[in-house]
Amino acid sequence: MTDRRAELDAAVARFARERKWGKYHGPKNLAMAMVKEAAEVVEIFQWLTPAQAKKLTPAQRGHLADELADTFIYLKKIGDHFGIDLVDAALAKMKKNAFKYPAALNRGKIRKCS
């Protein structure tokens, strides 16, 4: 585990512990909170044109960073509850995706082929 991962683990655990929020952090509640935060990410882009969405203002980027962080923290807490390391899971999923969607058959295509 990297120092930054350990730092995040400690900060997230300390934050919840100091507020006695552990009883609210079961997988069901964490998943619902994560979806709410992901919706706040969507809200940032909701009424932007595709061009605007590619070039956020500094304020919009800061807001996006906050909402992505909130979403990530909830995802991480769900993963931690079940002993799932998100980086390991994402790397394993990328291997599955490469097999499921071979580049030669999917280059330039957006349709799902399974």
C-alpha cells in the first residue's frame, strides 16, 4: 500500500470515527450515498454543450474534483467493507474488458458486443 493510500485510509476512518458515523456506514447506505454523489457529478455537466463539458472553468473543475472525491470515498468504503481493493479490482476488470471487447473488433464502434 502506498503512503497516499494509507493516508486516505486513515483520514476516512478518523473522519467517520470522530463523528460516530460507523453505524450508518453499512454497504446499503454507502451504495445509496455513492449514487447520490455520482448524480452530483452528472449535474455539473447536465446543461453544458459537449464543447463546454470538455473545457470546464476552474470553479467547475474544483466542484467536479469535490464530487468525484465524494463518490470515490463512498466507493472505497464499500470496497473496504468487502475486502475489495479498488485498484486491483479495476486492473482485473480491464483485463476482462480487453478479452470481451478485442480492439480489432471494436475499434471506432460504440455498440456493446456481448
